[in-house]
Amino acid sequence: MVYFLFILAVIVTVFAAIKISTYADAITRLSSVGALFVGTFLLAGATSLPEVTTSVTAVFLDNPDMAVGNVLGSNLFNLSILAVFLLIYRHRAILNSVHKEQRHTAILGVLMTTFVVVALFYTIEIPVVNIGVESLVLLFLYGLSIWLLRGADEQSSDAEDEKATEEKYTLKHAITGFIIAAIFILISGTVLTFSGDQIAILTGLGSSFVGSFLIATSTSLPEVVTVYVALKLGNHNLAAASIFGSNLFNLLILVLCDFLYPGSILLAASPTNIYTGGLLLLSSLVVTLAIFRAQTKRRITVAFPIMMLLFYASSMVLLYLLR
């Protein structure tokens, strides 16, 4: 029964993600809010709802490994998603056509990941608010990302955007559909958490491995679908922004988990999460270098996405061996 629920939740998640990415693309055309802001915050936040429910539920299940592993694993998987699409659509030069402000979110992703990795070794708790210093830093950096993108020029550089599009939705319809799809993603994320926790117990694979890969991969399905749909729609900005924005938002989830958990959730998690965090940091650095290279109008070689995929594969092998 637990496996049936898990698979059912995956199916619902994929279907809802297809709809939400379509509505998000419509919102970028029908409103004054462009693809960069919609992708980085609105779409990224909605597709990260499964990570929210998974990690928060894991906290109440007193399973800090699953809470932390889900966030780090999801971010690493998100970057591997981007790597796969960079390889598949390498003729499109995706990163060359995204907004220049994407490099800011990439850099902030590196900084936020760095503070999380450091906190896995050591952190200073602030008793008054029941969070560590790194949580305050994460909040500040996420707020900084909003401030940096607030006035970004939203004139898309995608050639496809110049084509006339026959609109199927009104703005009200798109927003309503977006909210409904987000609710379905939230519900399916909760089911994924409980069923994943039971699978970890039944299989004996361990919470770090299950949280970082089985659940993290499942809860990242919305990102897979939204990037694919955005690319099919020719909206490169929305595709890239949804990945970078999701990674920023996911790291922000650790702040909520740290607040809800008695003590530091990062220190309470298994030391094996350090490997996932370290490889996530390396992958984040690679994609940041790729973006800066793309900003100079040079094509991204296959070496960049291949390295990102190798980091993901390495973390999976390491956590399986150390489970």
C-alpha cells in the first residue's frame, strides 16, 4: 500500500507541475511581471512546496536526516536536471539567452550553500529565536536576491518570445489555475513524505539515502516538468529561473526546519549529509562559472553539465556506501 501511495503521489505531482508551468508562462505574458521574477520566486516557490511539506513533516517525525537530506539532495538533483537539459538542448545555447541577472541568483546560491555546509560542521545557536546564525544569513541572502531582481529588465532575450502567441487564458484564469495546481503539489508532497519515511524503514536503506535521493528526486519532479514545459514553450528565462529560484527557496526551508527543531537541525543530521552538501557546492560553482561564461557570449561546452552530473552520481554512490 505504501508503494502505491508513493507512486500515486508522483503521478499527481507530475500532472500538477505540467499545469503550473503552463499557467506561469501565461502569467509572464499577461502581467507586468516578467519571466525572471515569476520563475525565480513564484514558480520556484510553488514547485518547492513538496520540499516544504517533506522537510517540515520530517522534523515532526523527529527525522532530521530526512529533512536536511531532502533539501540538499533536491538542490543537487535540480542542478542535474539543468545539466541534462543543457546537454539535450545544447544547440539552443540556453544559458546564453537567459537574463543577465541570473548570475546574481547563481552567486547567491553558492553563498547560501557555503553557509549551510559550514553549519553542518559548526554553528552558533541563538536561543531567543531558536535558530542558528546561518539561518539569519540565509534569510538575509534570500531577501537580497529579491532586492536585486526587483528592477531587473524583463525584456526576454529568447527569440521565441518575439513570435505572436495566441493566448488561451485570461490573467485571472492563469492565476486561479496556478494556485489550484500549487495546492495539488502541496498535498502530493505530504503524501510523498509519509510514504517515503515508511519506505526508508521497510527497505533499511537509511533516512539520509532515502531523503537525499528517493524523496528528493520525487519532490523535484515539479522542477523536471516545469523546465521541460518552459523549454518547449521557448521560455528559457522561466526554465533557468525556476531551477535557480527553487534552490534558493529550498535552502530557505532549512531556516523553518531549524526554527521548528529543538536545537540545530544541521548539527543533528547525520555527518553523511556533508558529502551531499560539499558536492552540491561544487556543482553550484560549476553552473555559476557556466553562466558567467555564457554572459561573455561564449558557448557552454559539454564539460560543464557532465561535471554536474558526475557530482550527483558521486553523492548517490557515497551515501549508499555510507548508509
